[in-house]
Amino acid sequence: MSPTRRAAVLGSPIAHSLSPVLHRAAYDELGLTGWEYGRHEVDEAGLPGFIGKLGPEWAGLSLTMPLKRAVIPLLDEITGTAASVEAVNTVVFTADGRRIGDNTDIPGMLAALRERGVERVERASVLGAGATASSALAALSRICTGEVTAYVRSAARADEMRGWGERLGVAVRTAAWEDAAEAFTAPLTVATTPAGTTDALAAAVPDRPGTLFDVLYEPWPTALATAWADRGGAVVGGLDLLVHQAVLQVEQMTGRSPAPLAAMRRAGETALAAR
């Protein structure tokens, strides 16, 4: 029997994505038996054709790299949150056929931090300068009352981060990656770099550190997260972010709220443990 409603995650590469596990767990918990959530390998060149052939049974899409900016010209409207970082990770198809783009990474970050009791900080550090770093700055613009220091590897990346800071209303200071150990003096450190990048910094974690938000979920825990927890610091992980942003996607695509956070997190933890 064909599903009555469909959704999926798109990206390239996509085989590693946990989104199907999380969304299907939500459908099960919510009793949405007619819903299907898939996974499709789609690159920038293939995106217009993929979206163009979707039928009325489609409720929405989750997007990962490299599609978060490429999708914007294909949409009828994007939210202010998505526009603030020029990145869309969620597309919702309305009943009248409109395509609405949103970014749930930013409120997902805030929700994950709030779950650990972090609602306001006087200053923060960001490790890295990619697309996730710009989302981190957008989130920090809402909770950081002072300066954000971004630790980057090149002058070009430093310019980009300062530019994002100006756009988002955040006071951004940039520093060389070689000085990244200084990041850990801030009450909140957000690590946005690829796997293995921060391993060498684990030995520099001070006694009684603040909060670490490490956006990776595989491999987990990272060397940095392990050292942080060993020294008594609070750690927010990539699975926390993934689950919280997926909760918002489920609510937008299905119209059901609240989405089952606990069930989705359990499903994600089980899937990661099996890998």
C-alpha cells in the first residue's frame, strides 16, 4: 500500500544520516501509520529535478550538505531564521503547493543548550568557521551578551566569521587556530569542526571547564568531549542537536506537536550503538 504522506532527507553523501531513524521513531510514537520517511542521495546538480518531480503526497524534506544553500532559489519563501545564515535544512510543502524553507539547526542548538541549563552566557568561543559555525553564531546572537571568539585557520575564514558577526549582530573576535586552547576559558565553547580536528586539544581542557557543545555525533564521544566530562564540565553532543532540530522538523511537516523527543533520542542512541 502506498503511503499517504512522504518525507525524506537529501544530501551527498547521505548513507550515514540518522534522520530516517529519528523521524520514523516519531511517526511510530505519534501513530502516523500512513507516513514514510526515506533517504536519497542527491547532489546540487540533481536537486532541481528531484524537487520538481515530487507529487502532492510529499509533506517535507530534510536537507544536509551540500544542499542547504543550493535549495534556496527553488523555494517560494524562506523564514527569517533561514535567511539570517543563508541556509535551509527544512522544506515544508503546503496544501496549496508552496515550498517553504526554514532552518531548524539554530533553534535546535538553543533547545539543546537550554536542556543543559545554558540560557545565557557572558562570552563564548567557536572552533571552526564553516556552515555550522555560522549557525552557531546565529544561536549565540540570542544568548551571548558579550564577545564571541572564533578560532580559525586562515585570514579568509577570519574575514568570513567577522562578516557573519556583523550580519547577525554578534561581536566577533577572531584568533588563530594555534591558540585554540584559549577557547576553553569561556563559559561556553562550541566545536564545529570535522572528526579528529580537536583531538589534539583534549589535553588542554582546564580543571572545572564550562560547557562544551561538540556538534559531532559520530564518532562519539570525541577525545575533547571525553576530556571535558572527565574534568567535570557539561557536554552537549551532536546527537542532542540532531534530535532537537528533527523534533522541529517533525512538528512542521506533520502538524503534530509536541514531537516525541525522548523516543527520538532513544532511537538515535540505539542506532549509533549498533554501528
